Amino acid sequence: MQTSNVQPKNKISVAVVFYNPTRAELQQTKCNIEKLMTLTTYQFSFYLIDNGSPTVKIEQEIFAEVSNVVSFVELKNNQGFGKGHNTVLSKLNSQYHLVMNPDIKLDDLKGFQHAIEYLDQHNNVVLLSPLVRDAKTGKIQYLNRQLPTVFDLFIRFLGPNVFPKRQARFTKRFTGYDHIQNEENSTGSFMLLRTEAFKRVKGFDPRFFMHFEDTDLTVRLSKIGQVIIYPSFTVYHGWRRVNHSFKGMFPMIQSMVKYFNKWGWKWY
């Protein structure tokens, strides 16, 4: 009896959480799905989660051409970023799981394949972050950060010209974006996760409604495996910086207090 030499396809699940999505975000997400689907060596499944949007819902007809691989999840109220992603945790039977923002532009398919190959070859890696560039300017977004202190967060809110050397150290501006290295504080805009590890830590901590849920997840995952930045893979990010406005300051402070209460207060 002959045995097949065909290797089983890697199963990759992808989740995107929306809240009052713009048509541009929906179109961009559809475009990302179509691009990923050209990588026929993988088996994809996509979860599009409406996080209780009060005015604008996901226009499902936009995704008609890819509806065979897309599952829609509509939540009754806004669960927050992490809890919204956790709603599909029990459904996942993939090898790798991708947490992706609606404002991500995914063009570097070769880089994506190299990232998956790296994960295949390094079973100890539980979270891989790409190099993130600004969608408009193409400049690096310095998101490979150190673990936060109260001082670092305070001066970042005041602006980039306050203690610039300290801010450059916090974001590893000159050392963190040209080679593979351990990452302490990953960005939630794009996380390529080993699904088993994501499930093992029970996903995001739902106590963080917005802000610090990605930092907290990085810390917990780093206790069971390796978390890295992989600069050979690039994504482009729209990056809404609401946390640098007075409107966004209060939920950020609230989450900051929860984070330091959980992991210990580090002032400087």
C-alpha cells in the first residue's frame, strides 16, 4: 500500500475585531483576506468580530467573494479589544493564530511565509511580531518596546521631545528593528501566535478593556515560550493614536493602574 508524501497544510486562523468600522477598513480587511488566500500551502479560516458597534456594523456583503472562509461574530455590546478576540478562542483548531487590526495592510506575503517557516522550525517561539511601518509614510513605527515604567509612559504622553534619549531607549529605536531578537512588549496590532500557547494562557486578560492587554499577554506568553520580533516580515499600520488625546488619556490610565497592580509598580 502506497503512502502519500503530501504534507498536511498548516492551519492558520485570523481574527479581526471591528468597532464602528469604516468602509476603508472593511475593504482593506477583505483585500488582506484575498492576498492570504493566494498562499495555497496553508489552510486559512477568518473570524470577523463586530464588537457591539452602535452605529456602523460589518457590511457582510463586502466579503461575499470570500464568504466560504469567513465567520462573522456579532457581539451585543463592546467587550473591549482583548475580550472581543477571546470570543473565538474556543473555536480555534489552528496551528497558528493571527490577531490583526482592521487598519493593517498586508503586502509582504513572502515575509509572512518566512515567518511561518520560522515558527515551524522554532517550536519554542509562541509569539512573533513583524516589523511595523506607517501606512502613509512607510517609516518604522517603533513598537518593539521595553516593559513600561510609570515614568516612560508619562513622558511619552507629553510628546517625543521630552527626554528623547529615554524614549529612544524605551522603544529600542537604534537596536530593535534590524535583527531577530526577544521582545518584551509586543503590539496588539499584529500578533502571530502559536494557537496552543494562546489557548494555554486563556487569551487576553479581559480585565483590560483597552490598552496594556497586549503588554500583559506578552508577559504571560514569555513565561511559557519565546516572544520575538521578526524584522524580515513587514506590515503597514494606520495607527490611530487616540491615547495621546485627552479623550484617550483616562482609559489608558485606568488600564495602566490595572497592569501595575497585577505585575508590580515600576516607577523609573
